[in-house]
Amino acid sequence: MKALKSLSLVVPALLLVAALIGTVLTRGSMANLPFLRGKGANGLVDQRPWQTIEALSPLAISAEEKRLAREAERLADHEVDQAFAQALRQATLETHALTGNALVLQQKITALQVVVKDDQAKLDSLTAASKKPDFSNGDDLDSAKAQLQLDSDNLSDANEELARLSGDQRDEIQRELATRQAAMKKRDEQTDAAGPSSVQSAQRYRTLAGRISAWFDQRTRMDSITQALAQAKADVTSLAAQQADLEAKLNKGDTAQDATARSRVQRLSSLHTLSQVHSIVDDRIQTQRQLADVYQRWLDQVGRQHQIVVHLILQSVVVIAFFLLCSAILTFLAGKLLDRLKIDRRNLLTLRTVTTLAIQIVTLLLVILVIFGVPSQMPTILGLVTAGLTVVFQDFIVAFFGWFVLMGKGGIRVGDWVEINSVGGEVVEVGLFRTTLLETGNWTDRGHPTGRRIDFMNGFAIRGQYFNFSTSGQWLWDEIHVNLPPGPHTYQTIDAIHDAVQKETEKSTKLAVSEWQRATRSHDLSSFSAEPSVDMRPASSGIDLIVRYVTRAADRFSVRNRIYQTVIDLMQKNEEAALEAVQKQS
């Protein structure tokens, strides 16, 4: 048992420590933007500026933040478009001499281009002829379409294979650009409603819990914007290095190897492309600087909203402190006023406790309202509160309905002698929730109260058991014990006692049998007998008699006294007869 008890403490403790360690280790996982760590998973073109603002835009809450987010979206969109343009021009510059399989594949592509051109010309001719009324070569037209599709697919596959062998990435860049354009078109179709101003946005948090939650949200948002700002500045530095490299190439004009391998026209075309790339890089640098400026202004705006929320949190703390101070003052004043009352000390202590508790409960409710506010789902809250109160006060509810049972037929009244949950006594009060008895011990001690007042919740009428011995129909078996000394007339005395008890309880016996018959709705009571009985048991001083008989609970003591009187008279006659017999013998 000790091992299980220790285990029940150690296991939750270990789980708590492990959870805390895991929480600390992963505390930055939700704040970091995964695409800010590198561009390895972003394809050939770096689209991080757009991906960054795409993740940050939903975080904008106030109207000022949304305006800055839209401006950042415009700049990031332009920056990524320029990145695609630069990538395409650089891919054009990065041409390689074709050798081996690449050269063979280039020749195949040239041949396929001629075939596709011829297929298109044939299809155009057949299409023009099909518009004439006497055209009857529908099968040739379908065959031409299928042949053109087949040759076009072969040409496309050959181009892709050539791009892979030669390192030409223009087709893949074009596919990435097409994917981006489709995503941007879908995004442009979505409208974004303007939000409230920064002050209005902060004022929406009217509870302390909401303001604290907003404070943490703003801290997370500021961290994300700070990362985006740092990334924009890093991109400016990277693009500046690219710009310096391009300027160096433009100043050289071209390398010596390129000058011998290319014609003058090709070199001039390369220089023109380099100049275009240089212009694009310069534009990207300016865009990134503007984007960094937007992020800085956004960060400043969130910082101002952060200060507003901190001010509102301090206001809530002031209100809570004011309530606590008022509670302390009211408790002190109430104690002073109660001390002036001239009442019993115990009542004064009870009144002081109730007053203090009431002030504390009201203060607690006010503090809860400041922290959490008024519940918005009032029907749900009321239902839950009602269910909770039902569970808490179920005994009082059952006692209330038990009072109706006690007031009905077969219930109890003040003055009745009852037995409730094996406790007997006389009813002195029947309240709405409680029934009070003056305890008299068991049913053999009527008229001798113990002096204790016992209260029962009226729920016993529903969930417990009770017997009312003061109403009709309440019969019980009573018994008396008699010791007869040995003598010549002992058995005659026993018969006389039996006859006397039978005569004394004859009326009660008939009434009991009659009521039992009505209760069971049957006249066959062979298993029941209300006749009195006298049982004999040998004893050292003679014979012990146990006399049992049926009587009403309310009359059992008077009946018992009469039977005792009869037994005493019979025993006295037995003694007198014994004395007379002794005198005659002497």
C-alpha cells in the first residue's frame, strides 16, 4: 500500500516536471516563422518576402495595422515579381555549350519542331476544308489533331529533358511563376474588411483576462514582426552584395574567355541583360528597404497598442485593489457596529461570521466580473449553475418534497410517537426541511425521554423509513416476562394467565386481524395469527413465562399494566392457595 501511495505521488510529479521542461524547450516554436530559416524549400526563386507578409497579415487587428499590412503586401508582391524577372534573365545568361547527349537531343528537338510545324499546317488546311459543304474527310481531321497532340507532347518532353541536361532552369522558373500568379489571383478575389482603430481594438478587451491575453498576443506579434524586419534588412545586405558583383561585371565588360567565344552581338546582348538584372536588383533593394520601413512602422504601431493594453491592465488592477480595500473597510466597520449590539455572545459570533462571509462573497463576485466579465452564454451558464446547485443542495430539495409526503395521508403530526431510522421519540416540530423528535429511546421506554432533541432532514420520508405508532393500523407484538415459583398449582396459574391475557386482548386481536385482512385484501391469513401465546422455559427458581400479545402501539403501556396487574393477582392467589395447603397438612 505504501508503494502504491508513493507511486501515485511520484508519477504525476514526474509528468509535471517533464511537461514543464518540454514547455520551456518548445516555448519559441509558435513564435518563429519557419520560412524565415532559409529558402531551401521555397523553389528556385526566393519568395520569402511574400510568404512572410502572408503569415503576418492575419495577425493585424487594428485599422492601422491592416493598412500597414496591405502596404507590406504590395511591396512584397512587387519584390517577388522582380525576383522572378531577375531569375529569368540570369537563367538566360547562364547558357552552356551543348555536348554529347544534350547535342543529340537538341538536334531531335529541331526535327520535332519542324514536324510540329508541318502537323499544324496540315491541321489548319483540313480545318479550312471542313468548313466547305462537300467536305468528307472527317477521319483525316481527327487523325491530324491526334498526330499534332502526340508530336507536341514529344517536343515538350524533349525540351524538359534538354533543360535538365543543359542546366537551363527557365521552364521550371516559369512554372513557379504560373503557380504564384494563380495563387495571387485567388487571393485578390478575397476581400478584407477594415478593422477598428488601435484604441477601439484595445477597448474591446473589457476584462482583465482579455487584456492579459491581448498583451501576450501582442508580444507574440511583435516577435514575428521583428523577425520579418530582420529578414528584410538581411535581404537588403544580400542584394547589395549581388549589385556590387553585377557592377564589377559591367565595368569589366566581359571576361577574356567570353570575348573569344562569343560574337560582338552576343556580348552586347549579355551586357544588356546584365544591365537589366542590375536595374532589377537595384529596384529590389529599394523595395526591401521600403518593406523594412513598413515593418518598423508596424512594430512601432503594435508597441503603442501594447502600451494601451498595459494601461488598461493597470486600470483593472486598480479596480480590483479598490474592491479589496472597500471589502476590508466594510468588514472593519461591520465588526465595530456588531460589537455595539447587546446580544448573546454566540449569536454575535454567528452574526459576525455571516456578515464577513457575505462581504467576502460579494467582493469575490465583483473581482470575478472584473477578471472574466459578464458571461455571454447566459442560458448555458444558468443551466450549469442550476445543475451545480441541484447537486450541492440535493438534500434540501429532497427534504422539501419529503415535507409534502409527511403532510399527506399516513404522514406524521406534532405529538405523534414515531420511529425514524431506528430512533424513536415524540414529534415536537415538523418544519419545511426538518423534523424534530424528543427522543424516548426504543419502544419499551415510552414516557421516559432521554432529554435529547434530534433533527432529521425530511428526506427520510422519500429515501429512508419511518413508523408512526400514533395512527390507526399500527399494531405491534408486545411481551412480558414472568417468573413463577414451583408449586402444586403452577400449571393452573399459567392457564389462568393465558385466559386473562386472551380476554384482555380479545378486542385488539379481532381489530388487528380485520385490519390485516383489509391491508392484504384477503381473508386467508393462515400464515398470520393474532392470538396471544404463553411460552414456558425452565429456570433455577421455577418457570419463566414469556407472554406475547398484539396491541396498538398507543395502548401498549396501559394494556401491559393491566396484564401485569392480572398476573400479580393470579400469582398472589397461587401463593395463598399454597399457604392454605401447607396449613391443612400441618
